[in-house]
Amino acid sequence: MNTSDKKLIIFTRFPEPGKVKTRLVPALGIEGAAAIHRRMAEHTVEKVICLQSAGTARIQVAYTGSDEKCMRNWLGNDIEYSMQGAGDLGARMLIAFQQAFESQSRKVVIIGTDCPALTAQVIEQAFEALDAYDLVLGPAFDGGYYLIGLREPVPALFQAIEWGTPSVLKQTLDRADQHNISFTLLEELHDIDRPEDLSLWKQIYLNQIQPRNKISVIIPALNEAMHIGKAITSAASGSGCEVIVVDGGSHDDTVTVAQSMGAVVFKNRAGRAHQMNYGANHATGGILLFLHADTTLPAYYDLLVRDAVNQVGIVAGAFALHVDDDGAAMRFIERMANLRSRHLQMPYGDQALFLRKNIFRQTGGFPEMPIMEDFELIRRLRYKGQIATLSSRVTTSGRRWRKLGVFRTWLLNQFIVAAYYAGVSPDQLAWWYRHPGKWFRRNKTGA
């Protein structure tokens, strides 16, 4: 039997946020669920493309959610593409089998993209098993199957099956028995469908991280012993990440806390822009993420960041903002900040800015100003491409808002941005920012 007699069909969907891996959304958010779906599909293609190059089988991607041009741009031009048929999963798989056999294939195997432990060797075993059996199945630990292979279409195997339930495999085997279909089972593997499955993906994913995708989380700090522990813990939760703290001369236990938690600590002169640039110069990762010492990153932030910076047209990104404070006024501030970030592509530094190191260097890094350094960097980056704001949120301390008051803090922030546009010196802006009480009294806006 030659290559044209065997076909491997990969069932997948274009990774549109909110449309894929929805059971993972509570743990990852819509972008995170889409990111993991995207990477698992790429992982699957990378694992099995050798079957085609070796002449073992033709590979076809059966897709939904987009068009062939988008699919080719995503997964490449070296494989065939076809849109999935109508109906439930069973109906769509039956159509794919029927079309493959009509095109003179004699052995056909269908797989999904949510079984990262699946290898080319397992698929070769499936094709070999079809020499002796009518049906081969790869059972999943959740009660479904990650692979199905046939040597002729059998409609009964796809009808009246409760798809998406733990009884899929059992019902399929019952149908095989009822219709005298000989079958064999491959080794049992894990699917990644639920939040509790993510630890398995993380183990596999960690081994795939290349140096250019290592993330360096850079935290500038000054007297932040009370807060920096949470920031470091959140940053250290990522796979393939290093945590760098640049201390600006703290008089408290900031350095001791950071070192005890495994962060790489540098001591340098104070100044947030200078500290972040210093950290970037000593970073070993190809991706830089700048995190305030009183801010924590969301779970699986590393997946989200890598997915964002690997997308065409995106030069940098940030997370949505959540302030650790109660009250309707603070929720309003968050909404306004997130609308600004998404629609004007102007996130601020407390939203954990991230970008590739080479782009950071090309842009000149943070301008060494006493204030507005993040604002100015983003302004420069917007000329290079899109600034993405992810829906997953960082959580930042509300201490400044509590100290000055929500309305006064918001008013001062808006005034400083407007004054910066008007050409007021950064030194003057920094003085106003650090002495808000005097600014309010001078401008008669205080209570």
C-alpha cells in the first residue's frame, strides 16, 4: 500500500477567542483558552508532519471557524485543507471518512488536536492495526477517544453517540459489537479539555519552549517588602520564565524577600525607567515583561504572552486592569482604563507591558524620564504595529487610590497626561504626581 492509500485527517477549529476550548475559559480566560488551543494544534501538526515527509500518509486538516487562507497562514501550505461538513461531531467525522474513501484512500485515521502526548509512532501503529482490524481506537482517560481509524466507512459508529460525555468510547465499542466490526485499542492517553488537565499540558509545553520564547519578568522595586512577594510568586508560576528584581536602594527588606524567593536581584540607582532598562539589559529571555512590584499576574500568563507576541502584526501587549479595591467607583475606573487600552492601544505600566527584546531595543527602551516612561514607550511602539490588550487581568494594589481618593487620583492622572501632551517637563509632572496634596491646593480642586 503506498502513501496515497493512507490518509491522516486532523480535526480542528480556527483559534478564535470564545469559540474554542470553552471549558478552559474559567481557568484561562477566552484568550488563554484560544492560546492553548492554537499551540496544541501547532504541536499536533509538528508531531505528525513527518508522516507525510516520510511517505507514510497524506495529511489533511479538516477545519471550521475560518477559511482556507487563514488556515494556511496559520498551519502552513504543506498539507491539504478541507472544511468540515455539517452536523454534530459524529456526522462531521462520517462525512470526512466517506470523502477520504471516495478519493481512493484505503486506510483513514482521524485525530483531534487536544492530545499532546499523541506521537507519529502511535499513528503509525494505528495504520498497521488496520491491516488486521476494521476499526482502531485510541482511548482517552476521560472516556472518549483521541483517534479513530477505519478501512471503510461505518455510519453506525457515529450515530446516536452522546458526544462530549464519558460514555463515548463505550457506546462506540457497543456499536462495533452490534455490527460485528472487529476492533483493537491503542494505548490510553490524556486529552486536555478541563482545567484539571492543564498540569499535563504544562509539563509537555515546558519542553517545547525555545530560548527566543523564554520570558524575563522584570520588577523595578523601592521599599516594596510588603508587596513584592506576591508579584514574584505570580511571575514564578510561569513555565520557562526568569524573575529579575532591580532594587533602587530600598531601606526595608525588599532585597532579602526577593532573594529568598529565588529572584535574580540587581541593585542600582533609583528611577523606574532606569531600573527597567537595567533589568532588560541583563535579561536572558527573548521576551520581556515589566511588572510593578505591587501587581500580580494572572494564572498561565506565560501562555498568553507567548501567544500574543507570536501573532503577526502585534509588537507588544498588556493585560486588562483590576484594582484590588472594592466599590463602584473603582470598577468604573477599571472599565475606562481597559477601554482606553483596547481602543486607543494605550495601556499603562501597571498593566504589565510585554514585548520581544529585539523590539524593545529597536525602540530605544524606556526613555529615562522621572515619569511617563511607559506612556512614551507605548507611543513609540504604536508606530511599529498593534498593541494588544488581553482580557485576562493583572491585579494591582489600590493603595494610591485609597490614599488620595478615587476621583482625585483619576483627575490628577488625566491632568498629567494632558500636561505631558502640552509640553510640560517630566520633572514638573513628577513633582505634581509625588506631591498631589500640594497640587490640589494650588489648583483649588481639593475638598
